[in-house]
Amino acid sequence: MELDLPVPDYSTVSRRQATLDVNLCVGRREQARHVVVDATGVKIYGAGQWYVSKYGALQRRTWRKMHLGIDETTKEVVAVDVTASRVHDSRKLTGLLSMVPGRIGQVYGDCAYDTKVCYESILDLDAAPTIPPRRSARCSGGTAPPLWRSVRDATIRAIREQGRYRWRVSSGCTRQSLAENAFSRFKVLFGGEFSSRKLSNQQVEASIKCVVLNRMTALGMPESVRVL
């Protein structure tokens, strides 16, 4: 067409990717959200499968940890973050909850979030924490424990009375599977690895993919019916 257009090369686009502001396009809700949080590993680069199978595992694979917050009702991704693989899940809960639009009524997490910081972060939002304590957990011995300890002690006593399985069902802790299902859909659609090399670019890449996942979720989700 004989047009002189400035087209950035690949390296320029890659550098600008880190500064891209991505909106997860989450629908508005008047009611308080129930959020399920979890994390999974995502491969970034290293020896390919064929290389490992032919020459053996000569190089260590490099991983990132992707943290997601899922709306229990709409199944949308309401919060996402990417960190190094050694970052513990509990350290990112406060940041994830700050990304969730609107009010939060309840937060579900696994044993990795059974820490003081996580309980306090949830209670500061006037939300109810539903976190299974570790199997070695014991009730506090003080006469006036702090609020987060009182909530955790109530969970420990309920598990002793009902049993861990029955408590998981009655408390709604089984909704943790919603996060696992979201990770499965993410990896089936986009693969189990990131294309970007830098952490800042990987965070943007994860957000963009979550936007696409949310749009697909908004189109409709399958309805499961139990057949007796």
C-alpha cells in the first residue's frame, strides 16, 4: 500500500508489555462476594520434553507460582498475581483480597493459609475465614486470645466434634475445588507455561489470559446434574 508506518519490533513490544494496565473485566455485584483462593505452578522455560527424554534432566526447570482468587458464584477470576516459586501462598493473600472489587463476605483457602496474617487480613475486611487448620493444630491456652485465635479455635473445636470431613462439608470448605477447576481450565486453554521471560511481563500475561478466561466464563458454564 506504500504506507510508511512505524511498526515496533518484537523486543520493543516485549518491553512495553510490563507497563500494560489490564482490567480483569469482572462483573459488578451488590452482594458480598465469596472468594476462593489458591495457587498453582506454571512453567516458564528450561529444557524441553524431548531434550529431557533424549539427554536426561540436565537442566533445572524454572517455575512461577500463579495465585488466583475465584468468585464462588460467577466462577470469575477476581484477583491474580504471579510470584517466584518459593513465595508462600499465605504471603500473597492480603494483596489478592485488595484486588477483589466490592465487598467480601467469605474467603475459602486450604491449609497453606492457616496463618495469623491471613486470618487478620480476612477479618479486617469483615469477612468470614474458612480455612482448615493443620492436623497438628491446638487451641490457644490463653484466657483472652485475640480475635483471629478465637475464630481459629472455634474451627478446631468444630472439627473435633464433627470430624474433619463433615466439617469440610458443613462449612463449605469443599468449595476449594472451584479454584482447582479454574486452574484446570486455564492450563487446558493456554497451556501450562508462560511465554514471557521476565516476572513483570509474566504478571501481565497471566492477567490477559484471565481476562479471556472471564469472557469465556461469562458466555456460560456447564451445569452439573447428579444422576442417581
